[in-house]
Amino acid sequence: GDSVTQTEGLVTLTEGLPVMLNCTYQSTYSPFLFWYVQHLNEAPKLLLKSFTDNKRPEHQGFHATLHKSSSSFHLQKSSAQLSDSALYYCALSDDTNAYKVIFGKGTHLHVLP
Amino acid sequence: EAGVTQSPRYAVLQEGQAVSFWCDPISGHDTLYWYQQPRDQGPQLLVYFRDEAVIDNSQLPSDRFSAVRPKGTNSTLKIQSAKQGDTATYLCASSPEQFFGPGTRLTVL
């Protein structure tokens, strides 16, 4: 079945440094990948989703590229901000059931001043 | 546009007690989801509906959990006899694009 792996439970870095959060997936069918962000005591919010035409989605300075060859959808940002501190979830659905979304375990990003 | 609303926001129970959670999705969203999010874990799908029909409830512990969406709008998730292992935040979301409500944080003592 489909699955999502986020290998880092916690990423700590200093403001201004680049961010990369890892996400790999397994899917039998054509996948759709998402990144959600969850700030403390808030609900998850959609940050990015993959496009079917391989365009690179971007939002709030974050971007991610779907690489089907390596089954990856890593989240990147060129310069971390303090306000980026949050939980980030990678999630997956596929073209057989686009409404069923499977979430990874999440990566906690902690940005230090 | 109003978002997804949930109530109550918090619930504290003793083991064996029952509890119901209520969700009002975004108007016009035909697909509604219930997730369980244990502390420090990602959301785990319990059940989802399209309109009033259950599409997938394979992860719902059917002996104690039930979910309904009788008119294809609001939904109720009920736990009949809560266990300590049910302690989690229960999230409701509606689609497209999985807009999440604020969640109900459940603690079972």
C-alpha cells in the first residue's frame, strides 16, 4: 500500500540558513504529494501540492519538486525565518483515489535566532 | 468563507465514558474526513464520507467508534466507551484540498 516516510523527527537550524525537510514515498499508482504545516495548537494547513505537469509548487518561500525516479518530494526554503518553526507533514494520495490522503509522521522544524 | 468548525474544543473523560464530536464542514464541500492525531504523530485517517455515504471506514475501531453524516453536511464522531489509548486530537477536514478544523483535544484518564 501507499506510505510516506519522513526520516527526521526534529530539524534545528539558525535563522537565515537554508531548510530542507526530507520526504520519500511508496505508491503503486501515480502519486499526488502534499506538504502541510501545523503551528503550535493549530490545525494542519496545506502548504504545497505537487502538479501533474511537473511544475514546481511554491508558497511562502517554500518549494518542493516531485522526483518520481527517487520517489521524493523534499521541502526546501532558501532562508529560514523564526516564524517557520512548526510541524511539517508530507502527505500522499494517488490517482485511484485522490480523496484518500496518507500522512507521514511529521518533522518538527525549530528555527533559532 | 467560514472554515471547518468543530466542537467541543476539549474533552476530558474517565475510561468507559462516551463522547461525541461534531463537525461542520465548509459549505459545498462534499467530502468530509475524520482523523485521529495522537500526540507527536501525524493525522491518521479514521473515516471519510462523500455526501452522506461512508467511503472508507476501514481504520475506524468499529466496536467503539461510530461516525455519521446523515444529510451530507454536518458529521458526528462518537466513542462509546473511551480508553486511555484514545487520548488524541480528533481532526475534521473537508475537501477539496483537506481544509482542517481546529480539532477536539480528548484526554481519557
